[in-house]
Amino acid sequence: MNEIEIDARGLLCPLPVLKLAKRIKALATGDQVRLLADDPAAVVDVPHYCTESRHELLSVTEGDGCQIYLVRKTG
């Protein structure tokens, strides 16, 4: 299992989700992405993306002035 980090701080909707979608495509099933975002819309957009794409949103935490989303790629 690999984990990559995407720093999307300073980017506005829809860029954090677009970066996540692009990078997660290249990963193997079970790999994880740690997405850092400070766009207020990401609180809605990232969970919605995960639901629609059927990836697993493992956690959402706050740190360093941003939200930290941990997403696992599924099938």
C-alpha cells in the first residue's frame, strides 16, 4: 500500500477535487491519498467525489490551517 500527498492549499473549487481525481487514477486499489485543502467548498466536494467515484473517505481532520482528507482507492 502506498500513500501520496496532494497539497491543494490555496486552490479553489473545483481544483482540489480535480487534482485528487487525476492522481488517484494512477494508483493501485488500496493505495491512499492524503489531500490538504483550505477551500471551504472542499468540505462538501471531497466527500461527494468519494461517494460518486466509490472511493473510501477514511478521515477528515484539521491541521495547519487546512482540512486533511485521507482517501483510499477502491476497485
